[in-house]
Amino acid sequence: MPAIDALLRTMLERGGSDLHLTVGLPPKSRISGGLTPIGDEPITAARMETYLKEICPPHRWADFLERRDLDLAHEITGLARFRGNYLYNHWGMAAVFRQIPSKILSFDDLKLPEALKKLCHLNEGLVLVTGPTGSGKSTTLAAMIDYINTNLARHIITIEDPIEFVHQHKKSTIVHREVGEHTRSFGAALKGAMRHDPDILLLGEMRELETIKLALGCASMGMLVFGTLHTNNAPKTVDRIINAFPADEQNQVRVMLAGCLAGVVSQLLCKRIPKGRCAVHEILLQHEALPNTIRSGQIANIRAIIENGRADGMTTMDQSLMARVKDNSIAPLEAYMKAADKNLFASMLKPGDLDGGH
């Protein structure tokens, strides 16, 4: 058994989601949002190299030594899969491992908004699931792909770095491709996917300009493309895509995005009462006013589209936070700290809530 498996097992036993390894510090795990040591002994440089090298294929290890960064997946058979990120920092090698649940959670398991099912039934367009690192984007996307797989006959290609959730074939045919193992890059995999007759493409992350450009192209050609970005709300997501391009290309990008953007789901995780975490969402769906809003560059008006679209399933992050407070899922103070409009949010709370009561 690889030495690191003992740490990963301990992390899971204590209810952790992430394992942090840094030379000179004991191993730490993220438990209910906070970092907690799961051992007393600081990790030596030699021990760190053992942890990381044991579970890394030789050709990927050579890549890591050259590039100083690496993403890979690791599995403890019968227990769980983990997404690992290797890096170098001031003290030497380091790594973070995140648990990927072995069971793909469903819409019902995650209590996802019903509006997300509308996005699963689309035939074309670009759907973005956004949020900060560790907000559960991959888990939500996996539930959406599982819903499609269970209910619809589609050809789905996933392109990830690394592969996280492994879907079994149900009604759909699913092809998993891992950057670095099955393809050279996201861009190369996307170019190839255009020739593979897909109905749906899932991109693990739209990091680079080429990937964003190709994703827009695939969505404009009639495919349904799911992707992720590290943005906190729908207007910032649209801005991020447009601003990724040089200034002289942005008008053309606005036109493309206006024609293919099918939905944005922004997600945050909050501390749940009494323990654990729960997701809150901002949801933007297709609306007759959306294309012109994007084409004309009036991105701030997206907020009004969401606020006026509640009957269609749209919701702002603040509305979602308030709903969680009202059903006692999260404490008012937790919601207040995550809210965009804190003044408005404070006015909606009861006296004493901001003192930490609930």
C-alpha cells in the first residue's frame, strides 16, 4: 500500500475533504471548512518525495520535475478517488489531495434546484458552472451528467485534468479523456472531439484562451458544452470570458457568446447547521433579453434579468442565501458574510442575528 494511503484514510475517517502536505508541517485536513492537523510529525523532504513519487507514473513524475506543477488522480480501490495537485513552494515539494466521492451524488442527494434539469435537456449551447476552488462545481456537474446519462441517450465526451468522476454507461455513451494521459492538451482534445460526433462535451476547466475559444466554437456549432470557471456570479462569468480575449476580438466574442450562452450556475458552499456544508446557487437561464444584453456590453443588466426571472427558475445568490436561512440550513451570520448586498441582507434579518444567533 502506498504510504500516502494511510493519510488519506485518516482524513476520510475524520470527515475531511482535502489533504494538505507541506514540508516542515504535519499533514493537515480540511474538515467542515477549517484546516486541522491529522498528525503530529512534520513532513520531511524525503518523506514528501516518497508520498508523491509512489503514486505517480514515471513519465508524469518527469513532467512534474520539469514543470513544477502536476494534476493527477489517485484511487484507493473500494474506498475513494482523489484529485491530486503537486507543486513546488518555498520549502520544496508540496501537494493537495481532494476527495472525489466514489458514489456520484444525484440531484436529490445534493438537493439541487430543479432549474438545473432544464439545462440538462438542452440540445446545444454553453452551460457554465462557476465558483471558487472547493465550492463543489465538479460534484454538481457530475450530478447533471448522471441525470443526462440516466434519462437521455447522448454521446458525452469529458475532457479533464485529471478525470474525477467515472460514469458507468446507462442510456448515454460516455468517453472520459484525461489531459496528459489520453491527449496532449484541452485544445487538442477539443479539436479532436469535433470529429467524434458528440452531443455533449464536458470540460473540467476553461483555463486558457484557446480552450475558451474552442468551447465557444463547439457550442456555436450545435453541441451542448458544459464547463467551469472560477467566478462568483453570472455577470462576472460573462465578463471573464469576454476579457480573456484581446480587445480587437471582444466584439466578435460578445456576438458568439450572445448566441450560445445557455446558462450560468454559480455556486458557493456554506457551513450547514449543525455540521457539514451545503451549496447555494445563483442561476441564469436563457431569456429573450439576454443575447442583446451581452451583445451591447450591458453586462450589469444581467442582474436584473435574474431578479425578474424567478418564475422561470432563476435566482440570485442573495435570494438563495436567504432561502437557506429561512429553512434553518445555515446561520444568518454565515449568509450575511457570503451576501453580495450586505446592507439589503442585514435589513432582512431579525435583530440579534448578526451576533451569531440563528
